[in-house]
Amino acid sequence: MENLQAPAFLAKSLSDENRLRILLCISTRKKSVSAIVEELQLSQPLVSHHLKELKRSLLVKVERDGPFLNYEVADKRIIDILNELSVLATDLLTRRKTF
């Protein structure tokens, strides 16, 4: 892998727990900001900020429905990657002997 700039950019976007929660929240269907806010119990400004970052990194797509914006995962492979990262993190942490 020669050019690591693009994967580093995506990894940085995925480095926030709330962004990961938002991606999982919208992994099965499109949702509005208010639906995400309600489901995750986060503030509207915080959710909007993270959605902006996820959109900037091309991880989410936005669709306008009248006055509402609906968000969805841009590529379902990101959910597979998140699941694999979760398994890896669990495996690494269970083998860890010192902190």
C-alpha cells in the first residue's frame, strides 16, 4: 500500500466514538438529524457537527426530503469494517497484560 493518505483520512474520521455510533445508527436505513438525536440521546448541534465530518469524509450520503435532510451510510462496507475493528479491538484488549 503506497499511498496511505486516504486511509489515514478515513481513519481520522472514524476516531470518534460518537461518529461510530452515528454510522451504526444509520446503517440500516436513512434517518433525519432529529431521529439520530433521539435514538442516540446526543445534542442536535453535536450530531450535526459529526454528520458534517462524516459527509466531508464521504462516509455518509445526504438526501433532502422537503425541509428535512436524511442521512445514510454511503457504502455498506464501512459497517463491515467497523465490525472487524470491534472484533480486533476486543481480541487485542483481552490479550493485553499491562496498561
